[in-house]
Amino acid sequence: MLRSIAKLLRVLNSEAEPVQVSLALWLAMVSGLTPILSPHNLLVLLLALVLRVNLSAFILGLMVFSALAYALDPLFHLFGQMVLTADPLNGLFTAMYNTTFFRLLDFNNSILMGSLLLSLLAAVPFIIVVNALIRRYRASVLAWVERTHVMKVFKASKLYRLYRAYGEIGGGP
Amino acid sequence: MRYIRLWGLVVFAVAVVVLAGAWFLLVDGAVRCMIERTGTRIVGARVELDGADVRLFPAGLTLTGLKVTNPEEPMRNAFEASRISFAVNGPDLLRRKVIVDELTAEGVMLNTARKSSGAVKRAAGRAAPGKGKKKALELPAFRVPDVQEILRTEKLAVLDHVAGLRNGMERDKAEWDNRLKALPDRAKIDGYKKRLEGLKGAGGGGIGALLGGATELVSLQKDIEKDLKSLKEAGGDLDKVIKSYERSVKDVASMQHKDVERILEKYTTPAGGLSGVSGLFFGPQAARWTEAGLQWYERLAPVVERVRSRKKGAEVVKPVRGKGVYVRYEESPPMPDLLIKKAVVGLKLAAGPVNGQILNITPDQATLARPLSFDFGAKGLKGLESLSLTGSLDHVRPASPVDTGRLKVAGLKLKDFRVDALEGAGFVVDDALLDLSADVTLKGKGLAGVVKAELGSMKVSMAGGGPELGGTGGMLAGALKGAVSGMRELSVKAEITGTLDDYDVKISSDLDRIMDSAVKGVAKEAADKLRGELSAAVSGAVKGPMAGLGGDLEGLGAMREQVEGLVGEFGLMRGDAGKGTNGGGLPGGIKLPF
């Protein structure tokens, strides 16, 4: 059992480069902030699994952003409704509305449009900022965390030893 | 493959398969829960479904054992259906359009019993129809007092009349007493006789004596004539007076009769009358049915019209539930999100099967440009000759909706149908044949409807007690009971006017006429009974004064006889004086040659 868990943790924590982690967090943001059962989240899931991004960051980020979505929904609704009712975009949206593919995507829902658009617009700055934060964390905070009593106890556990063993086999950190 | 995890594809594929598998396993239950939850919220009472079967090829849904609780009677279902099945157009479904060509509902039954209560917490909305505030029928005050009590309190005009006559007669008697004294009497006749005798004895006195005798005779004749004339005049006047009094005495009988009738009318007419009986008997039930109908109409309103608003030219539609709003754009071709083109319904009534169809069920009638219409009918059912229900809910123009409904029922056998109106009482139609027609129109908020019911071959019995009436021992209530129980036919008409929130139901029926006749019958019976007693009592009251009156009249009559006697005697006297002293010749026996 512990071996399976260790193996799973190793898989999840592979691809630990900052850009891989920040990309995973961004994908989690897209999926977490938009309504979870929307069709586009299948694509997000596919990207998260196929691209070499950090899966544990994706799972953790998904939980965090899903919780944040409840508070941010009114903002998404206002933004989405504003975009959907903008006169210059009426023609585009009318064409999309009469297309089966886009109707399946439910693009004309105010919360979905607002959350998805904001997530996409925030992609580049988000990834850059998170990337920088991860590097700073690893440079300063991580060393302190490694010295804490909790970390020492964890590192002494069998689970961690198995985790390290699988990491060495897989060539990871 | 620096940036790609190939095994990720496999995981994704497995995840999709697992999700699809979960969907296949759970979708039926999820649909069932969604229908129950949504239905319960719309109806305001528990909606239950035994099972839901979602099909993909072709896309469709089958529901079994649908039960919709009646919110007003949680232990009964408003309706239940054993099976509802429909297929959905696949391509339209991908565009999030649920377009159903034909929906079939089988085994639909109304008002069935439930095993457990289907009540849920009532959402704010139209207040539940009251159980029908039973206003008691206020029977008019009707108490016939004792005859002696009546005579003590009532003023009899006949007595005043008799008293007036007596006073008049006494006054006239006194006057005539005086007048008679001034009239010539027997003493004068005796005087005239003496004068005539004197004239007869003066025959041998010569010419002078003869001439003086003739003059005296003429004077005597003139005196007699004058007295006779005054007596005749007095007699005529007295006769007139007596005849006048005799006529007045005859009037006493008619005045006595008038007094009796006046008193009878006063004491045997129920005070306040009996009005609005139809409303009291049928009003509560009619109000309950109307209110229940309007409640169901309001519950089902979202089915025919979606709440919508416009922002900057685009139509914004708030979904029935869920977050955010959906912005709708111009469609080509325009299509409602939900449309059931035709629903074929098989109703199972106690009388037999009733089939019908509902066309164009959609909350987007403005998009479809066709109203919802329904048509149900049946003939030759058990205990029901024919039934027809048609109508339409036209919300194509949401600003001016027009909803109509027409119901025609012919030859419905009613058994033990209770009509409760009176406090603790009512009547039961044990047996009857009912023909009913109802026509209701709702234009905007304005409500107008006419319901006519004709009952024939009726057998009716009163249920429970009736209001007791002091003094009459329930006479009026008994008459009403008899009238109601004797009904063989009855027509009832209800007119509904006003608005959805403030409507008025005006009811009229033969019951008003029947009750009125019963009340009048009771009044007549009481009057007939009282008439004899009252007439006798009034006669008794008048008897004494009348006796005095008779005596006074007799007195005047005696005076008239006296005068007539004198007239007779004076007439004889005149005759004697006219013959002269020797049987018609001159005094002294002188006869003229001519």
C-alpha cells in the first residue's frame, strides 16, 4: 500500500520545474474558476495529462480555485454579461450561437464566459508571476521548511524513503 | 517527446471511459432526482418518480410511475401517470434544444390516494385556497306572537271608526231631539181638529159667517200644509242621516277585514327576507374550485412563459435554476429551447378512458409563434354521456396573453354529492343527472367566466340539522328542508369577473326561487292559521262598541218612525180639512150649482 502511494506521489511530483508547476496551476485556474462540468474542461484535463506539467500542483490548484470561484462568481457574471451583450461583438456571438459546436460549449452563459475569458487573459502574467514566486520560494523558504521538525519527521518516515527510491529510479529530483 | 506524456493520453482515455460509464450508470438516477426536485419546487408539493430511463440511440426518455401531489390535499395526488415516453431530436439536442415531436402519457389518473403525505414547506406565493368559510344562512326573523299580545300592541282602525260613529250618532240624536221638539206634534193635530170641528158648527150664521168660515178653513188648510211640509222635510233629513250612518255601519265590516289583513301582513312576513341563497349554498365550493384552478394556473405559468428581460438589445433569459444568465442571440431558424410539439395523453377516469392531446408545449411561444392548445374528449362512458375539454394558452405576445378554456359535460350521473353551506348542515344530491358547461377566459390579468349547471331527475336530502327558530319551532327551517328535498330540477349559474388576484363569483340558481316560495308558503300558512283567530278577536273587540252603535241607530230610527207617524196623521188631517165642514161643500150646507 505504501509503495503504491509512494509511486503515485512520485508520479504526481515529477515535472517539478517552475514553469511546469506554474503551467499546471494556470490550467487548474481555468478549470477551477469555470463551471466544472463545462465541456472545455475536458480539453483542460487532456492538456494537464498529456503535457508535462506538475500533476499534484494541478490537483491542489483545482481545489483552491474551485473554492475561490464561489466568491468570484458575481464578478465573473458581471464581466461575462458585459462581454456577451457588447454591441461590437454581437455579430460574432450570433454566428457562434448558430453553430452547434459553440452551443455545446455553452459560451453564452455569463459566468462561464467571464471566468474563462479572465483566466485566458490572465494566462501570461499568471504564469510569469507564479514562476518567479516558485523560484524565490525555492531559494529562500524551502531551506527553512526542510529544517522544520515536521519535515524532519516526515523525511524519516518509510513513505518518504520509498518516495526517494522511486525518484532515483525515475531520474527525478 | 520532451513536452508530452504519452501515458497521459491513456489516462485521459480511461478517465473519459470511466466518466462515460459513470454517466451511463448514474444518469437515470440523476434525471429522476432532477425531475423530482424541479417538479416539487414548481408544484409546491412532493413529485415522485419510480424510474427514469435515458436512451441515447435514439435520444429519448421514459418515465415510469410519476406522481404529483395535490398541494391542497397532501394525501392525494393531483395526477399520476404510469408511463411517459418521448424521443428527442439528436442534432437539436447538441444545440441545447429539447425538441420532442411526440410525447405519450399513458395511464394518467386524477385525484388518486397516496400512501404517505406529499406535503412540503410551502413557498411564498398565492395563498392556499381556504376551506370555504362557511357563512351561516341567516334565516329571517319569523315569530308569530299571541293574538291577545297583538291586540294589546296594535291599534285597530275599526275601533276608532266605531267610536267616531257613536260620537256622531249621540250628537245627532241630541240635535234631533231638539228638532223634534220644535216640529208639529199631536197637540197641534188636536188643535187643528178642534178648529175644524169649530168650523163645522158655524153653518147657520149667515153670509158673513160663511165667508169667515171659508177663510178660516183655507187658513187651517194652509197651516196643516205648512206643518206637513216641515214634517216631511225633517223626515227626509232624518232619513238621510240614518242612511249615512247605516252605510258607515256597513263599512265597519270591511274596516275590520282591513285591520285583520294589515296585522297579518305585518306579523306573518319574515323580516329581512331571504336573499343570496344560491351564493350561500354554492359559493364556498365555487370559490374553492376557482381558487384551486387559479393556483394550478400560476404554478404552471412558467411552462408557457419564461421570465425574460432585455439588455442592450440582446435578450437575457434567467434559467429556472442555476447561476449566471444565458444571453440569447438571433437564431436562424428561430427555435424555442424546449418544445413538445404534441403530447398524447390517455386519462383513466372512474367513468372510463378519456383521450386527448396538447399541442405546442413550450415556454418560448413568442419564438415558436404558436399558442399551446389542448383538446380532450370522450363519449359513452360509464355514468357519463360525453365530456369535452378544449382551450388554448396564447402567450405568443407576452404583453397581451389570452387564455381560454371550455368544458362541456353531458349526462354525468351524480351520486351522494354534498353541498355544504349552512353551519353544520347542507344538502346531499343523492342522485341526479348533470349537464355542465364552463367557459373561462383570462386576458392579461382580467378574468371572465361563466359556468352553467343543469341538474335533472334529482333526489335530494338534507344533511345535518338546520337552524332552529324560536317561536315557530323550526317552522321556517322545516319548510326550507321540505322545499330543498322536493327539488327535482335545478339550474345553477356562476359568473366569474375581476382579476386573478381579486375576483368575484356571482351565483344564481333556482334555489333562490324555491326558497322564496318556501318562505312565502310558511308565511301564508301562518297567516291562514292566524286569520281565523285574529278575525274572531277583532270581532270580539268591536262587538261592544257596535252594540252601543246599534242602540243609537235604533234611537234615530224611532225618531224617524215618529216623524213618519206625524206625517201620516197630518196627512189625514189635511184630507179632513180638504173635505170642508159638510164633506166637501161650503159651511151651512150651501151647494154651488157648478
